[in-house]
Amino acid sequence: MRAGLGEGRERLQALLQARAPVSWAVVVLLATVHLLLAWALQEASGGGYRWYEPLPAPVLHALGAVQREALEPPERWRLLASALLHHDLVHLGLNLLALRVLGRLAEALFGAGGLGTLLLLGAVGAGLAAALEGGLGVGASGAALALLGALLAGCARRSALRRLAVRMGVLLVAVLCGGLVYNHLLAETVGLEVGNAAHGGGALVGALLGLLLPLRVGERAGGVRRALAALLLLLALGTAAVLGVEGARALAARLGGGDAGGTGAPAGGAPRSPLEELAMRALAGGAAVERWLEPVGVRLAVPAGWQELERGAHAVVLGPAGAPLRLQIVRVPLEGLGYPYAVPEVLLEHLQREHPDLVAAPLVRGRVAGRPAVRLETAYSDRGLAMQEIHHLLRLEQAVLHLRLWGRRPLPGLLEQQLLAALRVER
């Protein structure tokens, strides 16, 4: 038994001396994506953005950051694309370090094919968990946690590797608990949250795969386990291919001014409205300016070409110069309004009294900037006006934050998502 333990450890040590090309390739890929994106944004902003600064939230959202919308078929590509994006150089560096260290171990234990399976399926699993949680999420930490979960499960299968399994388990618990503590104590101050749901989802997927994939240390993989590993690798590659094609089409339609065929229309085939074109240009130019809006207590990454049109004691109005499009943010005291979810009903009653021709969509409850919020969409039945308004209301201490995006119909849905992704609510 002792001889077997020593032989297993020696075998693992010998495998660790190999170059681990897949883990190195992943590190180079992620670093290249971030640096190229930062450089392109610096060039597009004309100096308003520097390559070493954090990437603006609207740009991350446009290029694949995961949100609840990723659960819908047109946006599923975000489940994988979000793992290629990082908020800033610190975020990138921490994930590259984790992927290199854990990837080297996983490649030695499961082989290059096993590591590829873990990274791809782990990233998708982490993206799915992040989408279910809501909020804006980017980064490859979910894939790194998948490697950690797989190392824990895989090492636990062999007695020669039990000590390593214990270390992986302690590290996994430390990372997950550390993320919870950080979000509770520091997230509000720093302005960024750890994606604990993505970490947990990636670790769970990795642990399941770690129980199934064949090991290169201490066991001879049978035909069934080898066949299963091949099927899992095909599943991972197929999933990556499908999501990659969807993502390429989505980005071509949004940033290229048309679909993949160059017809000048979005993927759905309908021509864009002038407002949609305006939103696309602002998005392609990047939201380089992140402003602190003191009257309402929020921080917002403003799209290129937008400016403050009005400012009051509790309100700020933003919009692009010379375009019939506005974003108004108002801080409304809660006195006399009761529970914040009653505010939309009060607002709707007021609007209907003022505008008898108003048509309102049903209320939708969700989250904005990490807080419970209610969405209300209104429009005017008079076709001569053709105005549309989208309202978001969320609780901010003893006040309600009212976000009102309005302009001529149809309002670009992507612009609404872009602004919500850029919003940071301060206390």
C-alpha cells in the first residue's frame, strides 16, 4: 500500500514537470483579449479612456457580460463569452494566476482533453449560475473554481492523492467563504461584488466532472470511462461552437451595423430606427466617462456623446446632444408612499390622470444595481406623439430611485440594458 502511495505521488510529480500547454494557452488567450479590447477602446475614445483603466460596464455588457437575459435563446452566447472578459488588470491578473496554478495541476491529473472539458463546461456552468443570480458578471473565476472542484473530487478518488484533496477542499471553502465575507463587508465600499453564484456553479460542475473523467495517476481508465471522457469533450466543444457562432452573429449585428451578411439590418431582419442607430454608435464608441451624479447618489458610465442636460436638487437629466432621447434619474422620498413596491402603482395613477391616452405594460419585478426594482413601460396611444417611456424604480434607503428613459418609439432595448449595466448605486 505504501509503495502504491509513493508511486502515485511520483507519477504526479513527473507529470507536473511537463509544460502544460493548454493552461498556458488559456492564460495567453485571456490576457490578449483584455489588452486588445483595452487598446481598441483607448483608440476609439480619442484619449478619454486609458488602456490600464477598468473597462466600462456598458462595453462589457455589449461584448458578452452575463445577466439574467443570458437565459433566453438569443443571448445564450453570454454564458461562455463572459468568461473571456475581465473588469480590470487586477481582476485579470488574479484569474490568470489561479488558472495557471490550478490548470497545471488539472492538466497533469486529467490530461489536455480533460482540462479543456473542465474549462469549457465549467465556464458555461458558472455563467448559468451567474445569470440565475442576476446582475452583471464577467471573468474566468468560475472556470478556475471548476478546476478546483475537479481537483478535489479527482484527488479524493485515489488514496495516494488524499492529502492533496484535503488541501483543495480547504482552498475551495476559503474562496467561497471569502467571497461571501467580502460581499458583506467590502463590496459597497469598493463598488464591486464577487460572483459567488458563478464560483459555486463552476465548482459544482467541476466536482461532477472530476468524478467522471479518467485520471492519469494511480488508475487505468477502462473503456467506458474513456468513452465518457470523449463524449464530454465533444459536448464541451460542441457547446463552445454553438455559443461562439451565436455570439459572433450577435456582435456582428450590434457593432457592425448589420447582420453577418452585411444587409444593414439586425439579426432579426428588421431595419433599425434612428434611435437604435444612435445607441449602436454610442455603444461602439465605448462608454469612457464614468460620472458620479451627486444629487441622486449614483455612479453611471455615460455613453460617448452624452451630456448632462439638466441638474436639480434631487434629479439629473442626461442625453445625447441634438437627439430626442433622455434619461432622467430622480430621488423621491418614501414619505407617505409606504412600501417601495407601491410606488409604481402611484406613479401609474398619476400618469394616467395627466395623460388619458396613456397605454401601460404590466409591471415587471427584478433587480437593478443589485437591488429589488420594478419596471414599468408606458407609451402614448396617439400615433402623432409616438412617445415611449421606460421606468425603473428601486429602493435606496428611505427613498425611491426613479430611472426614466424616454424618447420617440421604439426605444432601443439594448440602450436600456446598457444604462442599467452601467448603474452603480451608492449609499
